[in-house]
Amino acid sequence: MPRTRTGGAVTTVLLVCAAEKLTTTGLPDPPLAPAGQARAQALLELLRRRGVAGLLATSATSSRATVAPLAQTLHHTIQEYNPSQLPAVALRIERQFKGKTVVIVTDPTSVFSLLDALGAPRPVLHLTGPEHDLLLEVRLPTDGFPMVLTRRYGPASETQAAP
């Protein structure tokens, strides 16, 4: 359900899924695979000139590593968020990043819940897999309705979003 927003410019939330992680390590919190490292670099190249004001990631190694190159280049600290507290994350974005651009790294199971918390529409019915190459550009205007643009970046994921 969209919330009413008043005053200021459009807040842009760039929502990406964590890049590919190593699945052969047996570790509970594995690092990025080489494909994930390449994807993190592709994200850097795509967003380095977008005027990103903040970076949010979960405590998972793959989540933080997805935006680490961007954080280093922009001299930003990666802010941690709790994926079980998404309404609080949405409120934080509205207060801390109003009228700015923020990148949030999430896992595929939280994408729709995060969109719901932001009051934004779902651009697809469901995700067919990890969707590592998915970038959702969520525009939260101060007046009017939120809009979501679906983009892809880096090498194609093994699966694509269903229409």
C-alpha cells in the first residue's frame, strides 16, 4: 500500500540481488564466486556516476561484497540493514535518503517484501531463480505513485524473471 509522501524530489532506490556466491565451500556464509566478483565490478561501472548517496546491504558476505567495489570507489560506508525489519528499512530510506539515490542489496526471497515495504508495485509475478543480473529502479515520488523499472546488468543470469 503506497504511503503519502510530501515535499522534496523523487527518491530512487536501486534494488539488486546479491551477486553469485561460491556454492562449493560448504561455508554457511560463502564469499562471492568469480562470476559474482565480475558482477560486482559491472555494478560499479553501471552506477559509479549515478550520484549514489548510500549503500545498504545485509550482514551476508555476498550482500556486502556485491557493493564493496562501489563503496570503495565512492568512499561510502556500507550500511547494514536487517532483512526481517523491512518496514523499518523503508522508513529509514524515506528519512535518510529523501530525494537521493540509494542502493540496496537483497536476496531473491526478500525482493517482493522490500517492494511491498516501499509501497512500490511488483514488476513481475514471480522470480524464476536467483536473478543475479536483476536491477529494479524504484522511483518514489513525493506526490503520485511509485514506479518500478526493471533492468539487467552484467552477464545474463542462468534464469530470467517471468513476465
